[in-house]
Amino acid sequence: MEETSTPPQPQPQPAHPSPQFPAVFTPPPPPTSGFSSRGSPSPGTGSAAAQAQFSTPPGPPVFSSPLRPAAVPFRATPASPQPVPFASRGGGYSSSSSSAAVSLPTSSGPHFLNGAATPTSHLPSSAAAPPPPPPEESPYVLFSAHKVLKQKKLLNAPSLGFGALVSPGREVAPGPETVERDPRRCLNCGAYVNLYCDVLIGSGQWQCVICKKMNGSEGEFVVSSKHDLLQWPELASSAIDYVQSGNRRPGFVPVPDTRVSGPIFILIDECLDEAHLQHLQGSLHAFVDSLPPTARIGIISYGRTVSVYDFSEGAAVSADVLPGNKSPTHESLKAIIYGTGIYLSPVHASLPVAHTIFSSLRPYQLSLPEVSRDRCIGAAVEVALGIIQGPAAEVSRGIIKRSGGNYRILVCAGGPSTFGPGSVPHSVQHPNYAYLEKTAMKWMERLGHEAQRHSTVVDILCAGTCPVRVPVLQPLAKCSGGVLLLHDDFGEAFGVNLQRASTRAAGSHGLFEIRCSDDMLVTQVIGPGEEASPDSHETFKHDTSFCIQMHSVEETQSFSVSMESKGDIKNDFVYFQFAVHYSNMYQTEITRVITMRLQTVDGLSAYLASVQDDVASVIIGKRTVLRARTASDAIDMRLTIDERVKDLALKFGTQVPKSKLYRFPKELASLPECLFHLRRGPLLGSIVGHEDERSVLRNLFLNASFDLSFRMLAPRCIMHREGGTFEELPAYDLAMQSNAAVVLDHGTDIFIWLGAELAAQEGQSAAALAACRTLAEELSELRFPAPRILSFKEGSSQARYFVSRLIPAHKDPTYEQESRFPQLRTLTPEQRSRLKSSFIHFDDHSFCEWMRSLKLVPPEPS
């Protein structure tokens, strides 16, 4: 699947075709510069008796206090609440409110106040300002370092680099201050007024922090003291949400009936064998039962034809059938739209009919292999979009406006698109397959863009063993703002993802703008979007912002922004502003503006001490994975990681006296281990066998929020202890102790491993397994996509999934094992002997061996 690189220009340029992977923007320097998720099958080795004993699991697990720190750091983020409609509080602005965040059981995340540091210039000398939160902290923006090095050469070192992870659609509690009026912007560059702007209280003029030009406020900011400026939320908070005054009546509060997500179309594959169909039917029954009564649903099935089910027939199952070998005609869609049938109906009125439709589905009857069955996925999505468009719609700036929220199409697929528009031949051996695949990809991309124009997100949830030809289906999901997921079967994880896909809050028609001080230059942006067309946003005289059209606006997404300095920095601070304009799930136009300020430093040690290893590793990981389009590319990227780690030690480390070895900088001690996990893991390694799976994982990683991205990169290892407590340990194979149970969270997969000694004790193993399962569900409670949760015993065939993700530290000398894995010291000599004898020799390097092979001294554990 081809990946393209499109440069955002300082001045508007024609839009480019969207890429198949997350969009990458690599702007040229200005002339003046100086330089799976898969299904969750039952544990294959657990006994039926053990299953029965923990069918009712104990209460939530308790962690030992304090938790033993892991070698690889992690960031536990509070669970994000669903957004709520905006309600006026009176006065000139209103504030959004939401329920309190719920923390994961492991630790509490950082508490973010509603705003950032207030400049002292805004306060009178006599006023005692409360201690502000650090200006570099924000729930929406994570920088790779909290300070910026003034020296261009070292800041721009490609092995480390400088950048940020931006999640503009994230929902947090407390949320940003909400203002019901248009934002005030710089007339020169388009930047938004913010808390770091210098305001002249006598005239009301304010100076833009980006271009340093003065702007008027029509007397609005004329006050008697600087302290009075804090009455304007945009001058007191680093994050602000503007609700466009032209889109809402003052004091308007949406009625409860509108507080639901948009209508949902379910598209069902008719070509499933009986076992897969039974699992799918169970998931669909549970899915519609989970929907709110006011949610509207439609049901379509597809094979060689497209069947649109009619809810008006009561107990009888009735459907209008359209041919699948071509796109639906205007006349056929008109007959459905203006006919007497009901194809979108509220759950409270159609729930019995929906259950009847699902129960009436029958397995595939012909004796053809799964890959050779005709599936007209493209035509089915076109029919759903035709019904969504309906008889009339308001068109604004090429965007279809309809009431009732954004639509969502959920495609349940068991195989590839092999019939009708957007299809490929059954066999990849077809002499013209490459050309036909490319044609199908372009057609699906156009269909995805058409869905986006209709405020419709297409999620494709695949399951089973039949290859689904990911390169063909991915453009449809990506360009509409949806996701493509792979599952082992249509069972538990598929059903959970079906529910989470339908309920996740999604904004539409997002425009993401990035601005920074003249000292800094954006060099690359990776994320779920494409270059914005010139007519999609307002432009200013000297606007140097980079504008990205977002496919959808969701809190599960993030953009990786890489930056460089144009020259040695002279100023004490650099400024960054990120703005996203979008329609939320209630069809309200929102402009969210986030402004950040970072201090600049001369000293290298001060800069390295401010580096956030986890954020830096994710940004490096995304830049690396982006280039791994094929299996051979992945091998090249592993070598690139080797060179990157060596260069980090050469530029920022020190040479060992009387030796050719280099010592890694202690400030970056955990970074090389994160990159070692990336090198070995499913994103670049050979753990995942099929290229479809690798492609889907890479796409998820490139678009994912920080939390999921970091967990996919570096797994988290937690050992179950006696008494129901848990201890966090480094993700080393030394955790595979026969008397213990271990949970390994790798983002899209969570594994539960039972040691042989523990498994032999039926009662204890059942209790431990139940506690681990409860922990796994709590860790992934709000995660999308929901991970596959697998449990198995030591020595079983499935245990290879677990073992392959752990660093083989058993190969290291005893003193290094104890240094990096202190829990070993608690074992008796007999237990250590049994642990040592349980390992099977293979050629993979341990982390320490890998570092020495690069002529580097392994860093001391942090």
C-alpha cells in the first residue's frame, strides 16, 4: 500500500490526493532559513473446572504499596468522560461541565488545572498570584522535552529530535473554558489571542506571540489594571473552546432527544460459515440491546446483492434487494427513499424486529472457499450513503448538513470485496491483480471522501481466517474518519469493539492548524488527516500556519508533530499554538485553541533532564513505523533504530576512559529500552505473521493517542502476588516464574500467563486467573479498539505470544539481572535454579547484549 508525503505550504496550495496511511506533511524550509485488535477466543489450555470456579470473579485487584517502578516508564491517564452539550451560564461566556474522571487502579494521572501559567505581566505588583501549574503541561499536548535547547545543531539532531504529540479532540475533566463568541485573531498571521499576549490596558491593543504584530480589540481589553484582564478566559487559560455565536441561540440547551450519537447502519456479510455466523449473531444481538432507546439503526446485508431490511413489516422479515454488481441507480434509491418502507428506526420501536432479522440470517450455502465468495461491500456502503443522504439536505462549503448528529456505518466483514465496484479478483494470482487492486483502492478512497461529506464515519470490523485484502478496504475507513480492525472471530472482542465504535464521540469536518514562533519550523506531521484545500479555511496576509483537514475528530487520535529550530535561538521562550475547528456530535461548531510556552536553555544537561523519554520514544516510533511499508522495509527500520541509538550516545553521551565504548546519557536511560521493544515487537519485528495484521497495527499506531501508542510500543508487565495484590515489573522473561501469574499489556493485546506450579493448584490458579482477568478488563475499560485478552499456561503453544514480547534477560549475568529485575532477590536459591532451567536457548539478544553489540554501555536502570 503506497504512502505519500504531502508538504503543507505556508501559502495555500492545491489539495493533493490523500495517502493510504496516516497523512504525512513534510514542509520545505523557507528560503530564509539556515539549514490486532482481534477476537478473544477462550483460553486454549484452561480446564473447564477452572473456568467454572471463577465465573463470578472476586472484587477489583489491589496493588501492593508502593508499586515497584518498571524499567520502562508509563503514563497512567485518567479515563476521559463523554462530552456534554454546551449550556449557557449567563454573562459573556459559559463553561462546559462533565463528570469526574476515573483513574486506573494502578496510579493516578496528573491533575490538570483549567488553564496554564499566567504571565506575571498580567498581574499588578501588589497582587499575590497563586502558584500556577507548569506552562509545559497540558492534557492536549505532550512535548518530547519541557525545555528547548538554544543550540540549533544539537536540538535538530535527527537521532533525538524535538516534537509534540497533539490530541486536539481529547475530552478531559475539567474541560477547557467555553466562550460563546467568535475568537479574536491576529490580522497579520491569524494566530489567536492567548494568555501569553502582552496587552496594553490603556488602549486595549495586544501583541501576537507568533508574529509580534500589534492588534486592536475595539476597546474591549481597556481595563484599569492588568489583573482585570483575567476576566477574559482566553487571557487566563492555555486552552479555550469557542462556540461560534452564529450557530447557536444564546442560552440554548439541546433537548435530551438530541443527546445521542447519530444513526447507525449495520452492514452484514452474507458469506459466513455457520460457526462464524453464530458468533456474529450473538454479538449483534448484544449490540442492539446495548444501544439507547432513542438511537436510530438500519440493517443491510450484502453478498452478490444488497438487501435493505424494512422495519415496517413487524414480525415478518422483509428487505428490498438491489444488485451488487454496480452502483445503485438514482431511480432505485429514489424508490427506497420515497417508498413506504422504514429503513432507519429508533431502537425502542424496532428492537424486536432487529432481533428477528439477526436470527433469520443463514450461513453460506455454496461449497466455495471463503476467499472465492462474492461480496459487494462497495455497493452496500453506497446504498447506505444514499439512504443517509435522503431526499434533501443542506449543502454548505461542499459539506452535507443533516440534523440528528453524525452517521456511522459499521461493516461486519468476513472476507474481501470481490464483487461490484471497488472489488478485486478472488485470487492474488490473477494476471492483472496489481492494476485492479490499485483501481479498487482509488474507488474506495473516493467513496470514503463521499462518506465524509455526508458526516458519515465508516468503521470496518473484520473477523475470521480469510484474508480481507487490507490495502483495498483501508482507504474507505481512513478517508471517512473510521478505523479498520482485524479479529480472530466474531466473538467477545468483536462485540465489544462493535459497541465502542458506535458510542465513541466523534466530531466531523475538522481543520487542524499549527503555529509556532519564528524561531521554530514544523518539519513533519503524522496523523489522521490530509492537506487542507485553500478554500476550506480562512487565510491571512502572512499566515505561516500548517492546515490539516481531519477525517474525524476523536479523543483516541493524535498527531505527531516534528519540529526544528531555524537557527540558534536568542529568545527566552518559544510559543506554540494548536487550533482545531470542527462540528461536534451535537452539530455545534467548536474552535479549540491550545497555546503553549516553553523555556529555552543554553545547557545541554538542563535540556536532556527535561526530555520526556516516553513521549520522545513514541514520536521516534511513529517516524520509524511510517517508513515500514513492507516486511523488507521493517528490517531496514530495525537497522535504523540501531544507528539512531548509537548516534544518541555519540552526540549526548560520554566515552568510557581507555575504551572504545560509549556511555549512554543517564537522562535518557529508559529511551533505548523503549526502542528495543519497538525493534522486537509486532510493529517492526516478526511476531505477527500476516502482512494484513502488520498493516492494520501500523495504521492504528500511527493514528493512536499517546496512551495506546506507548503501550503498543513498550508492553507493561504486572505480576499477581499472593493475597490478590499486583506488582509491576520490567517486561523481562525473568517474570516467568512457575508459581506466579503475569499480565502483559501490549496495547492491542493483553496476555495472562499462568506458571506451571500455580496452574497445578486448581483453586489458587482459578482465583489468580480471575483476578488477572479483572485487572485486564479494568486496564482496557475505555480503550478503543478493545484489546484481545488471551490466557494460557506455561509451556502451551499459545504461550509463544507472551514469551516473544518479553526481553530475554535470562541470558545476562546474574549481577545485571538483579540490577534490572530486583524482584529476583526475593526468590530462594531453589526457585532461582528452577527459573534458570526453565528457559529455552535461542539467538535473540537481551537488551544488554544488544547495547554491547552497538559498542555502548547499557544505561543504569532508572
